[in-house]
Amino acid sequence: MTDTKSMRPRRRFWGWGLESDELQPMEVAIVKGLMARVGLAAAELPTPPQASDFALPAPRVEPPASLADAFSSTAHDRLTHSYGKSFADAVRMWKRELPCPPDWVAFPADEQVVADILDWAGRENVAVVPYGGGTSVCGGVEPAVGGEYRAVVSLDLERLDRVIEVDRASRSARIEGGIFGPELEAQLRPHGLTLRHFPQSFQFSTLGGWIVTRSGGHYATLGTHIDEFVQSVRMVTPAGVLATRRLPGSGAGPDANRLVTGSEGVLGVVTEAWMRLQDRPRFRASGSARFGDFVAAANSVRALSQSGLNPSNCRLLDPAEAAFAGVGDGKHSLLVLGFESADHELQAWMARALELVRDFGGEYDAAAVERSMQSAVADDEGEHRKGAAGQWRDAFIRMPYWRDPMVGAGAILDTFETAITWDQFDGFYRGVREEVGAAIRRATGRPGSVSCRFTHVYPDGPAPYFTYAALGSDKGDLASSLAAWREIKLVCNDVVTRLGGTVTHHHAVGRDHRSGYEQETSSVYRDALRAAKASLDPHGVMNPGVLIDPLGRRVGITGALG
Amino acid sequence: MTDTKSMRPRRRFWGWGLESDELQPMEVAIVKGLMARVGLAAAELPTPPQASDFALPAPRVEPPASLADAFSSTAHDRLTHSYGKSFADAVRMWKRELPCPPDWVAFPADEQVVADILDWAGRENVAVVPYGGGTSVCGGVEPAVGGEYRAVVSLDLERLDRVIEVDRASRSARIEGGIFGPELEAQLRPHGLTLRHFPQSFQFSTLGGWIVTRSGGHYATLGTHIDEFVQSVRMVTPAGVLATRRLPGSGAGPDANRLVTGSEGVLGVVTEAWMRLQDRPRFRASGSARFGDFVAAANSVRALSQSGLNPSNCRLLDPAEAAFAGVGDGKHSLLVLGFESADHELQAWMARALELVRDFGGEYDAAAVERSMQSAVADDEGEHRKGAAGQWRDAFIRMPYWRDPMVGAGAILDTFETAITWDQFDGFYRGVREEVGAAIRRATGRPGSVSCRFTHVYPDGPAPYFTYAALGSDKGDLASSLAAWREIKLVCNDVVTRLGGTVTHHHAVGRDHRSGYEQETSSVYRDALRAAKASLDPHGVMNPGVLIDPLGRRVGITGALG
């Protein structure tokens, strides 16, 4: 007898990653160093929650006998499906606060079972929360649906985990929605193909999750979002299967794929998709440049974004971000630049890019860039592993692990990401840092840090990604931490949209970004989207409270009124 | 007193182009040569229709007094707004057949008047047909709405013709929806910017029309459709203005811009958009290559499409198409290849592209390619004007003028365009040519010609564009021509979708492509789209019969049951 129906490596229910993946001693030192920076002098890291800390109520409904095999109500499964991975999720787990666990977790083995579950849920007024890897950082997978429903089921797609079919000529593959990043890449590798979609959550997130949240990936330019790589999709909705046709392009009506991308589970469940793939890169050119002036650095990136060179990596870290990641002196900005190709050498591309870096005062190690073009291309596992860029990338992957104990000790650590046109960028950058800094001081009584990098860039503007750190409580008062976070979060939503940006570039809307989403979108459009939802989900059981669902009017932000 | 409220150069009501733009004597010879090829030995070209050939019924409603200035019911205005520019439109004009002229043509001067007209139309049950340049080739602007409406108004946006605002830093501009291609480029030129969207209809089509039909443009790769260049949009709907925010990118919900692109006037009227622009090119590299084997040529294009080189031009003409355009011997395929940049020289790009051409047996004039990179970049007016590529382009621009008298004399000349994944291409190409060839023989009793070129290419497949020519009647029996065309058209719709393609890559759905659109899309999706329409257009007055409107069930193809 096992305590889970999941067949995957056991993940922590209370935080990031695998149960087996403990912090290394060096990482414990890093975490303590980061804690000291926000004002927490902890001798010991806090003790994580255990399943026995939570008293789960009995499920309020019984699944139909024909589907019983797919359903689990074990404590471990219900706990792992109670929250996503946002700051609010982590802190509520540390607080042992769990008002809305799912009644059941369902693990359908195929598309028909998914459809049967939706049918049953519609008949029985049971809410359904589609769940991929559960890494939402905006309340997108939380089963907090309120009393209008008899019960709520978290629908975990992990068993839909195959690459079904590969079309080498068109460089595409038919892939099930529940597959995780590493397995997807492993199944494509024998064909010499790769999706090359590497969000920070790569190890713990799924293709279907990427699609419905418009996940941001590997490429700094051109294919920034997963949207660009969706050739066709199958989405099971309560009204039937919405399937689109495999096509390289079409002009026939509004693009149905683009209704699915960004739908965040409120319209249906993505069971499979044909995805556009890449040949594995054979050539690579990379380097990093330092700028004394952040505005000049941003202008250099603007020139790069408009050059038509289309670097695959073009990540600019502001001085605070570079310092925070341990790759800067707090005065210089760092630009990480890279090209890759399966087809051709990249000298001409990189040479011109470096001219644009020099034109704006950037300094770089020309010999290191030259070496990057001479050396054999390492496997993806090892890419970008050298120098400042490599150090930054290691920190990027491990940061979610480091955050958990800091949150448990009273730190507030969060990120928010946006996009803005170039003409508005300077004032936007200044305004966001000032207003969020002021909000931190108001909410916590102390200053915090706010830093920024560009994750993706477009000819018409960058996608700035902000990170902030603050002290919620140095006395372990996590209720204060959570209240302060909510106050800061609503300011973040407001300032990025009020100053012209979007409330999310690639983290989706979920519950937490709804205040900004309503600020930046037209109510006429949201009404049209609600009408489309009513057609696809006539009983309104799909992921209530997320994106546009009317229930959200009551919640607005994770758990605030839940 | 004038016979029109249009303020633009007078266009022909019965065919392509300006009234003042007569065929040159050399063109008359070309037309007679083309006629001879389909079996028409005409000594004289037929006499075009005149306005006095048509007896227009009186308008069935009166517009409100407050809006009267915007409305016209002159014969010229009603006739020019009765049809688009498809084969069926041309032949019906030559037949002097006009069952459904608009009651009125409205020329709103600003967005408020557009909104007022939609309000009035909703109250009075008057259908509204948005009209940009009127160059639809699929029945998209035809006011054939049936008896459910009291009357029908063609809503001509020509007065919304300004570039309102330019943002040089983000390379974008706010532009009104009714502006025509040449005026748009002229207003951008002083800023050193260009949209570089050059559909065949460029001279006579509008920004708003491009957006709602997902027009295909200049770039063979990457930004193939206008969709990619829409930064934000304002669409006046009967339910209010659907405005999207200026953003370089976002992940907030399903992309609202993508509901507008492809909406074909059934949801509302695009009054303005912020568009992503380009710097004017300073560097160019171009050339053409011949292939003895079309399959090898297609494979070469596949390699180019997957290379990441992203040529701006990559147009492959099959042997029949090259011969038809007067640039081939009927045995060889012709590839027209080009790169352009405002930022960098293109030697490395072209050198690698030519390797891929050589790898598949393509032959080219290396010295001519070299010269293309040395010479100063000509203005857009003169681009691609040299050699086979230039000849082809001249024919491309003038072809619509040549078609009109041929249609009047009894020829059937039409095109259809699609997209298909590479793995399916060979069988698709063979199947489409065979089945359409057979349909021509069945419908006309004689063989016709069917040829193909690629207008755009993607890493996962090409966008083949087919042209066919047949003899409808050598006795001037245009009813036979039209009946034969309808039979052939429905076969084209069926074969391209049945063999895995899309019914339209960039001509939109309108009325004529609905049979294919329903074959390739999911009814679940079309129902969702209808629900969104019901939210935006609650009285159902917007462009009835087009795309998904239920009225279309009765029509199916232009005028067939109208």
C-alpha cells in the first residue's frame, strides 16, 4: 500500500523539488548568507512541514465506480495538489494553513478518462482544476473554489507522458500534455530533435502546462513563448474535443491555437499537441559584456533586438541583479549574449552583435568569445556553464530550492515579470523600482531590494523580470509575512500595468494577477472570452477563480478572501 | 455634384484598379496571348460594363439625419461596393448580374461615427459589411445578406487614413485602419520606417483589411502574416470598443489581438492599430536558381526554411508556374531567393543559402548574386526588378488587370493558396494538381493548366499557391463559366483540406472558403467563436454570411444560393 497514486519521483508537498533533493552544505551556507542580507540571522534553518501537521477533511463526494481507479484521496496526493509554488503557497505551507485541499486527485491514464471525468464533474457540479507539474506561481492550480461547488478535483495529467509520433521532415512531434520537460527531451533525443523550451521550472513542469500558461522559454528572441511552437493541439472541453489541424501556417479565421494558449485550464484540458521542434545545435557562440551605465546597456540590447540577428540568448542583468546572483560588483550591468545553430557557423552573427555592444560602451573578453566558437558544443546539460553566465545559470536553477527555508524563516522573496515598449522603458524601470521599494517599506517597515533582468527581448521592447527580497518577520510571524506580501503584490500588479506594461509576460494570470489583468484588458474582450468559456464549459466547472471566471471577483489574490 | 462620396482616385466598379489605368498596347498583346493559351481566339477584348447597365433598387431604409453626411446611395458608390475582386465577382459584373447591391455606402470620418452607425444598425436590424479596399477574393465584402435584415450598409473606412503617431524607439506607429498601402508607406518614409507589407493587392487594400483577413505579406519567412506585426488594435464592436494594450509581448490570457486578426468583419471594425515596423533596408542580397527536379527544389527550400537563415524572399515556382509567368522553359523550377537588412551585410547569410541550393542541385549565376550585394539598394519601388525575378514581379502586380478582359471573354482564371507540412507535401502537390485538373475537365469539358509556387515557407512546411486557367466558354456564355468555376472551386476547397492542408493561407475564409473551413476546424471551436460573436455583436448585424455566421449555411459559396 502506497500513499500516492503518482508514478513519478516523489516531490515535496510543501515546497520546490524532489523529497530526495536536499540542500548541499554549500547551499545551506548560501541560504544563510541570503537570509543575513534581508536581516534574518538564523542559526538553524526552520523545520519543514510534515503531512501529519495537516488534518484533511473527508472528501465530500465519491467518484463514479467506473473511474475509481484514477482517483486518489491520500494525504500525500491531496497535499501536493493543494498549492502551486508561489511565495504565498510556500508561506501558507510553512504556516500549516490549508483551508481548501482538493477532495480528490485524479490521475487519468488516457484522453477518454479525462473526458469521462469532465462529464461526471459537470453532472455533479464538481469543480476541476487541471494540474500539470503544479509549478504555477500565480495561484493557477489552487483548488480554492468556494461553496458553489459540491467538491473539487485536482486533475493531474502525469500519465499522459509520451512522445507519440515524430515527423522528422517537418521537424515536429505529437506529444502528450502531461509529459515533463526532461522526459520530453529524452524521448526526442534519439531523433536528433529538441523542443528547446527550458523555463526555470523545466524539471517539474509539463508540455500542457507550458501551453495553457504561455510559458516563456529558451529563446530570448523570436520564439519567446511556447505559443510559437504549437503546430496543433487537442483540448478536451466539457463540450467535446477542440482539435486543431497540423499546419505550418493558416489564415483561416481567428487562430484556434491562440485561444488554447493562455486558457489556463478554464476552457479544458490539453491532452496532446503537435509541437514544432529544432535540430540539436551544432554551433554556438556566446559571451558576456559589462556596462558601466544601465541605460546604455539597455540601448545596446535595443539595438540587438532590432538588428535582425536574433540571438538565442540576450539576457541583461541590472547592477543589483548581477550582484544578487553573485556575478557583479553592484555597479556594472551584465549582458549575457549567445547564438546557436544546427546549420551554420556563427562568426558573422557574433561579430556584428559585438559591434553593437561596443557601440554602447560594453566591454567583453574577445578571446573568450572566440573560444566559445571554437570549442565543441557541449550537451545541453552543460551549456552556458562557464564564467559569469554559467554561475548565473546555476543560481537560476537552484534558487527555488533556496527560497523555501528563507520563506519559512520570515523572508519575503518574490519575482514578477512584464513587458514594455522601448519608448516607455526608462521611466517604467525607474517607476517600478521606486514604487515597489516604497511598498516594501510601507508593508514591512524596512527597505528591501528590487533588481531586474531582461529574460526576453523584442524589436519593440524588453521583457523585464523583477526580483525583490524583504524581511517579512524576524520573529517567525509568517502571518505578517503573508499580509505584507499581499500588499506588495497588489502594488506590483498595479504599477506594472499603470505604467504601461503587462501584468505577466510568461507566468500567466491565475488568481494573483487578476487585478492587473483587468487593468490592462478591455472588459469587452473579457466578456467575449467568458462567452466562449460558457460555450466550451457550460456548467462552469473548469478551474473556477482563474483568469476570467466570475468567482475570481471574490478572490482577487491567492487566498486573500478564500 | 459628384456621383461619389469617396475621396480617393476612382476605381473601376467592375474590375481591378483605377478607371484611369488602361492596359498598355503591349499588355493587350499579352492578354491576347494568354487568351489563346486557354483556347480563346478573340480579335477584340470585350466591352466592360457601364453603370447604366445596372438598375439599382431604391434604398430600403433611411439613415438617421445625424449621420446622413456619411451616407451615399449613388450608383457608382453602390456598384463599387457590391462585390470584391474574385473570379466570381468579375464574371458576375461582366454578366451584369447584381442581385444584392448595398442599400447605402457609409464613409465614416472618425471612430465615433463608426460606433454610431453600428448602434443604429443594431437598433434597426440593418446588416453592416465592413469594407477596406474591397479586394477580397473570397466573398468577404459582399452585401448578400438575405431577407432577415431590413437593409444592408457597406461601411467604407477610407477616411480613416492617417498615421497618427510614430514611436521611433520601439519602431512602431499608430495607424488608422482605412489607410491604403501606398499612403501608409508614404507617411512612414519621413521617419525612415516601413511596414514592408506588400500583398499583391498593396495599392488597393488597407491596413484594417489586412488585419482582419490575416493578410500575407512581403516576408517569406518569420513575419509571413500581418498578425506578427500587430502590436495592439482598436476594434469598434456593437458591444463597445475592444482595445488591446501596446505591448511587445505578453502571457496574460489568450491573446486578444489574435481574436481580431482573422475576424473578417464579423465581430467589429478595426479603426486603428499600433503596428510593428522595420527600418528601411540598407543591405540586400538576391538571386535566382534553376532546378531540373521540382522535388529536389522543394527539398532545398525545406533545408532553407529549417536553416535559421530566414530569407526575406524564398519563392519557388514550379515548371508550369515559371513558364506561365514567362520566366521558365516549362521543365525547370525557379527559386527566387533574397535577404535584406537595415543592420548588416549579408554575405554570410547568402553564402550559406547558396550552399543549400547547390546541395540539392540548384544552379545559379554566382556573379549576379555578387553584384546584388555590391550595388546600392534601390528604393522599394525598384526592388527585385532585375532578371527573372523582376520579370516575375512585374507580371505579379499587373496580373489582376490582365485577368478582367479574359474573364469577360470566357476564360476561367483563379488561384487558391494553402499550407501543408513537409512530410505531406509531395503527395499533396501531386494530388491537388491531379484532382483540380480532373475537376476542370469535368466542369468545362477540356483540360486546363494548374501551376504552383510557394509564397511563404515555414520550418514545418510550405505555403503553396496554385493558379489555374481554363476555358469556361468560347461563345461568351458567362453563366457556363460561372457554373464551372463554382464546381471547380468546391473541389479545390475539398481537396486541399482533405489532403491535409488549410483552405486558405492568406486570402481569408469569406463565403467561398467556408466548405473547407468547416472541414478543417472543429465544430467545438466554431461554436465558441459564435458565442464570442454573440457577445460582441448581440444583434448579429456584422458581415452576415462570412466565416462562421449561421447565414452562411445557406450560401456556402459566393452567390450560389444568394
